[in-house]
Amino acid sequence: MSHPEFFNSGPNVLSYICTIPNDNKIKAGLIFVHAADGNRLGPHRMFVELADRLKNCGIASFRFDMRGCGDSASRK
Amino acid sequence: MRYVYCHPLFDERKCSHRFSYQLSKAFEKNNLQLERFDYQGTGEAEGKFCDVTMDSLQNDVKIKIADSPACLIGTRLGATIAFNCCCQEKQVIKTLILIEPVVNGKEYVEYLFRKQHLKDMITGNHNDLSNDKSFCNLEGYKTSNAFLEQVRHINIFETHNRINVETVYIACISSSGKVYHEYDQLVNHLKKNGIQVNVEIFNLPIFWERIPAMDYSVLTDKIVEWCK
């Protein structure tokens, strides 16, 4: 199970999960941006499953919760 | 004491995520820790949703709490899973906090299908899952019929006699200010079994159905108070 980490975006602390290919050989990187009412899981967990598949193809992915969504704080 | 949160499933999990986040922050403010986790095949956990069953869900909770004294907090189907766990475990779960538990599985499944039907009508989807009759599409989740059959058989009034817990709190989310008849019944049944039960009404929107940008502190603060 992946555990979220956090990064600062201005005054807000946002949660994210980075999925890296097992052999660390990254062909490309992808950032998932969820809809306004969503979170880093994506609609019906689509981002999680896609990130897992992409990992096996050498593609790293970055999923994050926008401020005020999911596990991200919203200070402003 | 450990405090473990049981998420609901389907879109209710997504919609109630923000509530669980605010609840964990309310716990932090009071120097308590709320453990949120994902069942196998849900959220960030490994596995596929099509493999989820009531047994796997309850087993995940069982593994999570291990043998340590715990307070289980659950929303909707998560509350029902927590309730069922209390019918199996002995002397491990001390307190149970149920937020709008699903008391009648048959009605709940019918409700899920009605919602799916509405979405299908809006999007023009034909709900086809490659003609595989063992699964159906519920809110975008490939759901096994075996799991749905287990959910249909949920009837808290048939299992409450086996419940082994000291205190139960029921949070009823109602804008009418009235406790639903089913919860009244449940309270009476549990009291007859010698369990201390408290039910409280919260005038909040149905947050597991949509994602309101709102402050849940009236509910989260009360839950923390119950846990202290």
C-alpha cells in the first residue's frame, strides 16, 4: 500500500503519491490532475490502477490532492 | 486505545473522504490519532475491487486492529462492517461509533442500482461489462455479484444479539431533526442487550452523496468528545 507524502504549495500543504518503476528506469513521467470534486484516487480509483499499470511500462506518475481536496490542507 | 476509521465504499467513499480528513485533524488537535486505512481493492490499497467481499472487508478490519483494544468509527457501509466485526471479536472493540450505518442491505443495494441507473440514463451508458454475468457496474466499480449478495443479506437486527462492545454511539445525519425509525429500533435492541447506547442527530447535508465544501466540526468535535 502506498502512503501519501506532503509538499508545500505556498501556504498549503498538499498530499501526493509518487509511483516509480521498480527498476528506477524512468522513460517518462505523468502528472494526474483530478477534477474539482475529486481526489488523487481519481474517478472510481482510476488513477491508482493506471499508475500501477504505467509503473510496469517504465512510466513514473505523480498523483496529488489539490488544496482543500482529499488529504490536502487549505489555508487560503 | 486505538481509533480506527472504516471508510464506506463506492462513491460514498470518495464523497466522505474530506470528512474523514477533517475527523483525523480533529483527533490530532486533541492529541489523539485516528488510523485511516483502505480495505484491499479500495483506495490506495493493493488488490482489485472485483475481489472485494464482506468477508475480505471484515478481515481487513480484523487485521488492522489486531488484538489491541480499539474504538471503531465507521460511515455508512463502513459502519456496518465495524458493527459486524463487533459481532465476531471478543472484548477487543470497546467503543463503536456508527455514522449513518446501513441497517438493511437489500434496500442499500437497490439504492445503489437506482443511482447507477440514473447515471446510465444521463451518460447513455448501457452498463455492459463484456457480458460477464458474475459482475456488474456500480458507480464505475466492477462489483462481484457474490459480494452484492452478501450485502443484500445485511440485516443489523438479526446480528445485534451477538454484538460484543461496551458502548455504541450512533450519529444520525438528518435535516428533519428526527431519528430514523430504524435507528430507534436499533437503539432499543442494543439497550435490551445491556449495551450503553447514545444516539445524536446532526443537522448536516448528506456528505457521503456529494462533496460539499463545508465544515464538519459539529460532527467531528462530537466524535472526539465520545472518544475521550
